Amino acid sequence: MDYRNYSVEDFILDARFRKWVLKPDPEINLFWENWLARHPHRWKDLIEARKLLLNLSTYEHEISSKEKQNLWAGISKQIDEEAQPQEKPTIPIHSESVLQRYEESHSSTQSYWWLKIAAIIVFTLGGVLLLDLNNSPQTDQAQPIVMTEKSTEWGVKSHITLKDGTRVVLNAGSTLSYPEDFKERKVYLQGEAYFEVVKDPSRPFTVHSGNTLTTVLGTTFNISAYPEHAEINIALLEGKVKVEKENKDDGEAESGLFLQAGEMATYQSQQAQFNKSTFNTKAMTAWTQGILYFQQASEREVFSRLEKWYGVEIEADSSPKPWSYSAEFEKESLENVLFAMSYSMNFTYRIQDAKVKIEYQK
């Protein structure tokens, strides 16, 4: 669905938008968060559509012809009053809306416009907001999804076993969310995790990470999707997976791809496209065994990895020469790692609590 040219009225009448406002779940939340991130200029329209929808959703009965006439007369009267050149206090469309009003007051023209929208929607729908969600019997309404969330601080890793037996190693500074009952094998990842998925052909396993969706039956793979990084990497060690964009605009061509063991998909957020390549297995998975591994790494990559690994903040001047650092450290302290690096990269260091100061030798 292409929402780029939707008006406020269009959003209100859209089933997906109504579900997000009235009965959201993690998947629908993720869809609209990603859409708004790509179209930030539409936030006011979404706010106003949400306000009006929450107000209109309180109507649950058919309005008689007489009630419609009275309603229309009342609206017309208020429109006429609003059109008069006098100051009146602004009345919010829905006083209990969770969204804060983004302006203290609206012009009489805006109030006039919103009254017209309310009238159009009420009479277009025959006096009732026809919500797909309210058409089903009470017993068929979806129950709220209870989510479990596991998070790790910087410098900490965690081992998780899901209800289906799938094993996950969650890297530092990462969050994994999933339904508590796990009837649907669906997880949401922010950060990095290594998965050993139990095979179940009847229930595919899906990972939502950033704007990517990875679907598998049973396999072993690593996903790195830190929000501060411009890339998302999905590296497959065993089996076969399908990787695709989480949300595609209406009419957009299929941009996903299939990976075989030993292949990696890299999603470029700015270009919104995938690239396929091979990868160094040890470089990609060494962290799961407590090994800090560098292969021709830049200064920025090295210090960023150290910050995540040890939960520290590193302050450093620009290096007088480019870095291309290769080494591995197995369960070593930060002091020992910096001591070894300092000789080859010619710098001194000072560690104080959770802060590290790097100074290069002239």
C-alpha cells in the first residue's frame, strides 16, 4: 500500500492504520514506525488522523435519520460560528488522546476544516465508524500479545533458549523481543545476535531487524543490526534463508534474496537495497566464544568494538596514519588489549573508571 499521497481522511478509513491506533501489536507498530521514519513530514497528518479516529471509534450504534439531521444541523451551526471573526478557545477533538497537542491553538480555518472532515466521515459511513476490528464477535477479538524482552548492557552478553529450543547468543548493547507463548516463531532484534534455529517446517522462524525480515525453517546465522550503524548484516553459516525488506511501498519490486551457507546479505539503509557477498566465518562469529577479533580494521571500527565489548567510552585524537589492524584476543582484559595495541599503533592510554583516553605519539 502506497500511503505517500494519503489524506487524513484516507488514513482514518484505512484498515491497517485503524488497527495501529485501536489494537496495535509489535508488527504493526514496527511498520508504522518505519514508514514515519521514511516520511517524517507526514507526522502531523498521522497525529490528527489518530485524534479523530479515537473520537469516532466511540460510536457503536446506527444513527437514525432524525439523529443525522440533528447532527448535521449542529455541525452546520458550529461551522457558521467558527467562521465568524471572533476569538474562541480551541476545543481538542478528543480530550483523552495520548498524543500531546502540538500547538496551543488552531486557526478558525483549521477548526472549520476539521468539522467538515468529521461530517464527511460520519455521513459517508452512515453514522457508524465501520471498523474491521469491531465487525467480529467479541469472542473472536484478538487478545493482546504479551511480549518478552531480553536486553544486554554494553560489555555484557547473554545466552537465551526460546520455547521451541532455538538457542540465541545476544551480543552487548542488544535487545531481543518475542511473544511470550511463542506460538508464532517471530522475534524482534535490535543489535546483534547469533541464532541456532530448531527446524520446524510447519512454523517458519522470522527475525525482524531494522527494515529487514529474515525467514528460515531451521538454520544457523548471525545478524548485526545496531541502530547507529548504516548497515545490517545477515551472515548464514548453515541451511538456507530468505532475506527481504520489512516494508515495501506499493508497486515496489521484490528486493529480497536467498542465501546459501557461507553467504552474507548486507542491507544499505540509505540506498534501501541488499548486496550479497561471502564472509570470514571467524570474524563474524568469534564474539560468541568470547574472542575479540579484528581483521584489517579501521581506527573507528576498533574503538567502537572496544566500547561495546567492555562497556567503556573511548576518547581519542585522530590517528596520524590510517589503521588496518588485525589481531584476536580471547577473554582478555581491556588493560591487556590496549597494552598490546599501543605498541603497534604507537599510542599511550589512560583508563579511569569507564572512560579511556588515547593519545598518539608524535
